[in-house]
Amino acid sequence: MRSLNLRFFGSVLLLAMLLAGCNKLGLDKLGLGRQQHSTELPSAKELKTIHYMSQSAGSDGRQVFDHLEQAKSCHDLEIAMRWNRPPDMKGGPFNAKMVYLDSAVPASLPKNTEVFISGEIEQGESQPSGSSVWALKLKDGSELQAIESTEYVQKQAEAQQEGGQATMVHPYTHGRALCAYGIYQGNSGLSLDQKQHVPLVSVLFAMDRRR
């Protein structure tokens, strides 16, 4: 398997430090924390499909999905994320809007934007440092590269050891679906053939599923 070694960027490390105060998965406390009402929440029909996922009151009293690792598919995880973080509302540790991506990253997307990505694993591997790296194919066939630092890989492993459901099942298997929350780092990743730059995401929480 050809290596997917990547350069780590100072901004990735800085963002990881900023998020160090989040819970063990970096997501449980991402309540809306706002008075406004979103116009882009998942539909009642969509929410019914994820009724099996647990909820609790967020910091503002609004019910949010508090164990995202329970999602049976990437599609279910995205519904839960869209409920917790509607795309038209600011929230999370940076009080920013979440951008949901399953196709080509817009050229105008600013670096350091919070994103939720979903794609098919083309190739993935664990690095000697303990970090994970993937080449993902998005729905429109475009390529994206994702890195999860050693710190966040360990956080997810620890959560699973403490009785949480598995987020990573076969994380480096070609054709599996990978969905992740992270920070967009610009067009600074390397393509699978190592010949061109592709969008890069620094992953803070990832999950692989059959679909």
C-alpha cells in the first residue's frame, strides 16, 4: 500500500489545543446555546429514523443527541449532527456555523471552518505516531484527505474501552463510509497519487460504517 504520509500543520495543533477542554469525544457539549430558531432542522420523518439515539438537555435546555457514537450509519450521524448543529445557526466551541460536505469543497470555503464530511474510503492507514489518515472519495467523485491526530484517536479508543459503542469498526477498509467532524485546513492535502493538492480536514471525531 502506498504511503499516505502527510505534513501536520501548526494550525491543526493549535485547533486541537483549543478543543482540549471538550469532552472525551469533543462533541457532547456542542449544544446550540442560542435564542434564535433554525429553519434548517431535520424533518420529523428524519428524526423518527434516529429515535434509538439517546438525548439529553443541552446547556440551554434544548434536547440534543448526546451519544453520537450510537449512530448506525453515517446518514444517521448526519441527521443527529444537523439537529445538534443546524447549518444556518452558529454554535460549538467557536460559535461558528457548521458546513456539511458530501461533494466537492467550495473554492470559497474559508480555512478553519468547522465541517462535517462524509465519503467513501479509498485508502486509509494508521501512522507510526498513532494518527490516522484517509483518502476519501466524495459523492461527486472528488477527493478529500482527512487526518485524525493521535490525541483524538486515543480519546475515541478510551471512550470505547469505557463501555461506549464502537466508532471505528474497519476504519481503513476500501469502500467503507467514513463520516467525520473536523476543521477545514484549505487545499493543502495530497491526492492519493501524490501528484496534486486536495482539500484537507483535521478530524476531531470520526466514525466508519457500512453506509
